[in-house]
Amino acid sequence: MIFKYNKSNAQCMWCKRVDNPHPDYKNETIPTKVFVSEKGRKIELCLSCFESENNGAHNSNIEFKKKLDTKFEIVKLLKL
């Protein structure tokens, strides 16, 4: 899995971070990757949020792509 580094407009759709949290790379944007959900939504996540979603999907036996749609709909409903 390859995350894109130094993308000029990088922003995680879950945590909303734009800056790299690593202290050695504070001058860089956050590394992100765009994932396509089960419903075809393009969801940009940072490595930390990806790991959290992936582990959550694995632990609850839910398909990762379906979990993305569920969280997207909750975030949209709560207007976060």
C-alpha cells in the first residue's frame, strides 16, 4: 500500500489533519491515500486513520470498503 507524500492539498477526511504529525517532517503535508468505498466514494485517509479503520473492520468482521461508507455517512450526518 502506497501513501502519497508532499501532496499540496492533502487532508485526511476523518481527522482533518493537513500537516505531518511526525516531528522530523513538520514542514510536509500529511501522507494520504485515496480509497474507494463500496459505494464508489473517494475517501482520502492519513496512515493513522487508515490503520484505525482497517483494524476496526478486521476486528468486527466488516469489509473495509463497507466500513468506509458507514463512517462517511455518520460524519456527513453529524456534519463533522
